[in-house]
Amino acid sequence: MRSSDPSMINCYQDLNTEMSILDAIKSTTSEIDSLVNDEDFDEITLGYLEECLNNLIYKMGAVMIVDSLYSYAERREKIISFYSDYDEFKYRIIALGTIVETRNYDRARSLLNTIETINEEQENFLYSQNIFIDYLTNSTEFELSNEIKQQLEAIAVKDYPLSIYTENILYYIEEFN
């Protein structure tokens, strides 16, 4: 059985370059794959490695956004490309938000339509984002129907962390439309 002492695992906290973080992501992914293929794998170690990988992936975005070798537009494109390559919802919505920030709403909708969900909270988030992209695409002509408003209100009051986005979208549309 592998070590169940997470403190024995290096989580690369001192890394601050894209290349070093990418290498750490590859190494950690390889460790996870190796561990899961071991019939006696330790779930505590696996959990620690998965959390380490998650932190590295988020850290990559932080390093990319402050990289002064590239223009702001180039840094955003790097972030979009990096997070779009992951299948997990939590990473793909970072790419989605970055695309919306660039005001490329067709591209945002295209990505939004490829994001897979695993629960109602994620489905509601994407539904709300879709409405918001409709609004942003043509805010002067946009009309919030009563039916859609009621759906957004119902989502906004749900006890899900992502519901706050729907609440903000609803406020934004009503305040500025």
C-alpha cells in the first residue's frame, strides 16, 4: 500500500512559472493515474493528490493573468485555451467567463453549449448564462419575458453556491434594461 501521509507528497507550492506548473500538473496527473491503478491504493493520498492537482490548475490561471510577457488580450486567450482543454465544469466555466469578458458572445455560446453538467445546479448555471449572453448580445432589444424571469427567480433562491450568479444576472438585466 502507498503512503497515506499526505505531508509526504510534494504539492509544488513554490512554483511560479507556466512551464513549471504544467510539469507539476503532468506529474501529479501521472501520480493519480498510477495510484488508481494500484489495487491497494490509499484514498487519503488520492484525495490529497486530487486537491493538489486542482490547486495547480487554478494557480496556472493566476500565473497566466499576471504574465507581463504578453498583452492582456493574449493572456486572456491563453487562459481560455488552457481551461477549455479540461472536461470538468469548474474549469470550463472559467474559460466561459473569460470569453464573455472579451465580448465574443458567439464564441461564449459555442463553448457554453459544449459544457457537460452532472447536476441541477450546473444546469441552472448554464441556463442563466445562456439568458445573460442573450441579453449581452443585444441589450437594447432584449425583453425578459415573465416566464423566463420566473425561472431565473426560482433558480436565484435555490440553496446552491452557483445560484448567486443567477441572482446577479437577474439584478443586472432588470437594473440596466
